[in-house]
Amino acid sequence: TGTETGQRNVSLKRTPQIEQIGRFVCLVAGRDLLVFENGNEPLWQQTLPASARLVAAGGDVFAVAMANQVIALDAKTGQQKWSRDKLKPSRLFVGPDGGVYTTVTLSKPDFLQNEAKNYRIEDTSTGGTTDPRAPVTFLMKLDPQKGSTSWGVRNIGGELVFAKDNVYVFDTTVETRLLSDTGPSVTYHSIHCLSPRNGKEIWTYIKTGDVHEHAILGDQAFLAVTEGNVLGSRENPSYNYRLCMVERK
């Protein structure tokens, strides 16, 4: 009807941002985090140790990344469950079981001093070479109760989708190809289907091209991929797209 159903005044030190995460609506304003579920009264409110960079939720866990720290909060009460220091993720996800997934990128020297140097390596291309000095990206799952590392995998950690007891990791990688007829570089896209329990690889799909959209549809992963070079003129470019269905059973 457009009728106002309620309002509430809040005092905040930063401009608020509103995010919808699952069934919750979050108001994030620097160190202030307000979580709403129904109505204009917060389900809970927390003052964080530092300004929130990333917020994610799943199961009964809220995860917040701040500076070099990740904390987990109880989704019903906002009480802190655990804290993990010396961790600065570029991406943050929470699975249906409450496990916190973080994507981290480290410089090569820092990586060699990190536990991630012992993680299993996933392939994200079928050829080419990479700069040995390049930063290293890896995906970690943190225990929902303690925040300790459950498992980790190197080279992946783009977009995560949780469906039917598995986690699907979508990545795009550019590989250098020296003295190649196909040009100095080639773009690959990959899907890694992993077990949330132990990070074990169930299957992997790797092809060339840029993925512009992806979705899980029933028992299939659906991709829209750029195929080949740009057609037409610079002023009026056109593209060939490959629409692909990948069985994910």
C-alpha cells in the first residue's frame, strides 16, 4: 500500500550502508553493525573492534572482516563466537553449515612464511606459464566453532556457490604464453566442485574464455562465456558468446 510501517532513529559516526544477506538486512556504519530480520527493531547490534570491510552470513554464523582480523558472531544474538587474527581476506563467505570461507592473496615472500605453502594446488589452466614472483591466492575454510583452519586450497577462491552439500568455486585466470601463435596471454575460466567437509576435489571444469554470468540451475551449472575475438569495428563492437551447461552431479 505504500504505508509507512515504522521508523527508528539511530546515532552513527559513519554513513550507513544497507546490505541484504540471506534472510537478514544489515546496516553497516564503520564499527557499528545492526542486523534486522523483521520490522525496524534490530535483532541485535554490535560495536566492532574496527571498521567492517566485508560481511557474510550463513547457517547460524555472521562473519565480519576488519583490517587483519576475521570474527564470527552468533546470527541470533550477535555474541562473538571466535576471532582469527593475521588474516586479511579479499572475499568472505559463510556456508550453510556455518563454516567461514576466506579468499586470501599474499605476496610470494609472505606466502612462503604462511601455512598456505602446504595447501593442495588446484589447476586453473591447461597451459602457459606464470611469473614465479607473482602473488599467490588461496581459499581457506575456517571451523564454525573455533575459527581454526579446516582446510585450504591454492590458486582458487573467486566466487563461491553452495548447493546440494557441495561448494562450487568459479575462477577466471589469465596465463602468459611466450612465443605463442594465440597471443601473449590467454584467459581461462574454471569451476571446482569441492567437498565442504574436507576440501576434496569432486570434479573440475576448465575452458578458455571470459565468464560473464554463471548460475546453478538444478543439476547443471549454466555459463555465458565470450567466445573468440571481438567482431565488428571499435565503434560498434559485437561479441560471440558460448552458452554452456555443465553437469554437476
